[in-house]
Amino acid sequence: MRPKPPSSPTGCACVNYPNPAIVAQSAVRPLPRWVLLLLCAAYVVFGFIGRDPWRNSDIASFGYMRELALGNTPWLSPTLAGLPPDMDGLLPFWLGAWAIQLAPGWIPMEFAARLPFIAMLGLTLSATWYSIYYLARQPGAQPVAFAFGGEAYPLDYARAMGDAGLLALLACLGLAQLSHETTGYLTQLCSTAFVFFAASCIPHRRNASAFYGFIGLLGLSLSGAPTVSVLLGLGSALIVARSGIASHSKRIESGLILLFATLAAAGVAAAFGFWRFSAVQPGGFKEFQSYFRLILWFCWPAWPLALWTLWRWRHQIFTASWNRHLLLPLWFSVVALVAMISSRPSDRALLLGLPAMAALAAFALPTLRRSIAALIDWFTLIFFSISAITIWVVWISVHTGFPPKPAANVARLAPDYVPSFAPDEFILGLAATLAWCALVWWRVSRNRDALWKSLILPAGGATLGWILLMTIWLPMLNYGRSMAPQIEPVVALITDRDHCVTGYGLNRAQIAAVNYYGHLQMVDMAQASACHWVIADSEALPRFTEVWPRSDWEQLGTISRPTDKTDRLVVLRKRHP
């Protein structure tokens, strides 16, 4: 005999219990659009504006974009002083170079290169919201119907779930820095979000799904991740073909659309020669410990909510109808985790799984117990409040000398740093802090039953921390992470620009910084004997003197990086006979 369904929180008896989600209409009030848009705009804009290109991937990628835009290197095989990029994929370099060429001359070159990446981060957030919105409209994702009505309307429920999923993505700690770098990893993230959106909305928007699916899969292939593209495309095609869409023929047709898009994108990647398998073997126990620690902070707070979703919806994951709202984000997350283990750097690979983990986190909210929601609120409130206070205390100490210890720590890390007060950055940081205080007051003083309420504080706190770092701490971070403080004194030693300059033992970031800040065009390192000027890494200098006699070169100076005295560059000039 079938047991009687439990009563709903509103006192209504449920007719059936197809899934664990019990949501009343009062709980799916949407987050005000202006609040959500303002939160997303603040998260996207801060971090792209007002800073120098940072070490190492950021400045190196910009170096290749600049070389392409200036016509100094071929578009299909870009090089930087003879060095090819250290990652496969040309699309991010093309986008940055095109933006530099199309931007007006009054826009700084490094900011012009960031414009397509600003757009891609915004598109990632938008695609994630719509993906979760369409997944929440699936029959298997809908909350249980109440016997006397009052359950959430499907469209209102889907909007609330989209809001919650987007907040979960913004709250992920690992998203902040990597999503604001002009590298191929942001291109891969945006492309993954497009594929996720295509597989989520295909029953509702067939043509749009085919278009965005192909763009996303092609973007992944051209950004250096063709294997991830094929895995995501094939898995999505299988899940869509087996999921509970209207009829068998429509399911097969939808799956074939994604399959053909996957094959087309794989063919383009093969035509460009991007199919290079460079997977690394998993390490031992200590390496898996590092993976665990990475997931622990990088995907917070999405990962515990995602695990809760898998537990509470475990009976609905593998059913005859293949619930797409669970299997799609689960597959995307698994592919990202496998990529994290089998590729380097691991955090860049894990970045691709954040939209899917945010979707799984959203589906935990209809089943979340009130005690767990309260624990998330209080932990978030304490963590981000203490973080904000720490940032402000260090800033005050650096500018006033009180309390003395933070200022002393900054002086020890950056001995030559001279603080300067920027009124606009101070006002923006203060406004973000006041907005956080207002959000905390709203959350703790009113008993709101909105479905997304447990994620508004994590998203707001993560955005607050990022804004404070990119405003009041930006001069310190620029000084520590920019290569300008070291490169500008180096190029100042090169007084004769009529002869070529080459490097020895320099990495791609150093070469790009010398070219940009010194307005130089460094030649291939193999041409050091033909050049009158050499910039060498201090650790590589002994090897340089083994190849070319030291007596032929005059050492003009050694410049250390302000925040790392072991990172030193040596300027050499060829002695004239």
C-alpha cells in the first residue's frame, strides 16, 4: 500500500510526491531585476578596469594579442620573440587582437584587448541563468503539486531557480580572478556555458540551441579544449536523446542536432591542428589531497549544495525518462573534474565546471532544511564581514600607520611601495561596503521565504570582497602583480634603440612586458649574437656566458622585482671593438 504523502509547509496535503521539491508560490518571488543586474555588472566590470596586465598568463596572452594586432606575427602561428603560446587555441588571441585593431586610438591597448572578455564574462552569467531557467521548466524538476493548490507556478519557479543558480555562480570563490584575465580559460568558460545553455533549452528553442551549441563547441575547440568539447557534446546529445521530451522522434532529432554540432566543431579543430593529447597521469595520495583542497575553496559554496542535490534527488537521477535537469549539470561537472585531474593547470580546468555546479546547487534549495540555510547565512555573514574588515584595516594602516603591524607587513612584502589616496576608489569601496551592510540588515531583520534567500549573502559577500580588492587595494595589487615596476627600469637602461634587443632565459610574460612597457620589438632569442642588447634572467646568465664570451658583453645593471628580490633581470650591452 502506497504511503500517504507528507503535508506541505503550508499545511496542504500533497497529491503525489514525484520529487523532493516542495515549494509554495510565496517562495518563488523573483529577485528584483535591478538588484540582480547591478550585482552582475559590478562583478563583471571591477577587475577589468583600472589595472595593469598581471603576471603571468594575463600579460603573456596580451603580448600575443598585441603582436597579432601590430602585424608582427602570423595569425595562424603567432609567436612572441620566437616562442609559440604555451597553450593550444588561437581564438582568445584573435579576439583580443581584433578588439585592439577596431578600438579607437584613445583607448589604451591593454583595455581594448579586454573588451571581448568583458562581454564573454557577461554572456557566461546570462547563459548560466537561462540554462537553469530552462532546466527548471522540465516536468521532472517541477515541485510537487498541493492537494488544494498554492504550489509554485512553473514559470515563476523557473525564474526563481535561475536567480538562485546565478547567485551560486557569483558566490564561487574560484571564479573571481580567472574570469577577469584575458586568457583562453575565460573563452573556454564562456563556450562551456553556451553548450550548457544549448543542451538545456533545446526542447523550447530548437534553432537557438543549434546555433549556440555549435558556437560553444567550436569556441571550446578553437580555445584549446577540443577533447572537452567532444565529451560535452556527445554526453549532451545522449542525455537530450534519452530525456523526457515530448516524443521519441523529437528526442532523437534534438540529440542529432547536438551530435552534428559536435562533429562539425571537432572537424574544425582537426583542420587547425588542435588535436594534441597532452593528458597527465594522476599523481599519488598527496596530489589528490591538493585536488580536494582546490575543490574545497574553489567551488565554495556550490559544491556542498551540489552534493546535497545529488543526495536528495538520488532517486530521480537515473530513471526511465533521464531527468535532464540533474544529468546535464552532473555530466558537465564530471567532465570538469576529470579535466582537473588530467590537465594542468588544474584550477583552470575546474573553472569550466562552475556553471554546472551552480545549477546543481540551485536544485538543492527546494529541499534545503531551514537549519542548513541558517548555517549558510551565518557562516557567510561572519566570513565575508571579517574579510571586509580585514581589507579595510590593512588599507587604513597603510595610509595612516595605525595599526602599525599591517603596514609593516606590507612594507616587508613591498619595500618601495608608496601608498597614494584615490578618492574615486575609496568612494566605490565605501559604497560597496554600505551596500553589504544594507543586504545583511535585510537578510537578518526580515523573515523572507524567497527560494534564493540562502545564496544572496554568499553572492553579495563574494562581490563585496572582489570590489574592495579592485578598488582600495588595487594600487597595492598593481604594484605586486604588475610587471611594470621591474620592466620600466630595465628598458630605461637601453639607451640606443637603433639596434635590436633580444632576451635570454626570459619567459613569455617577461618578453610581453618588455615589448609593451618598453615599446620594443624583441627578436628571437637565437639571434642574441647579432644584437647589441640582451635582457637576461639572472639564473640563466651563467648559461649565456658559456655560449657567448663574457668579455664581449658589458653588464649595465641588475633590476629586481620589488616584491621578489630573487626575480632579477640583467641588462647586457655588446662591447664595441
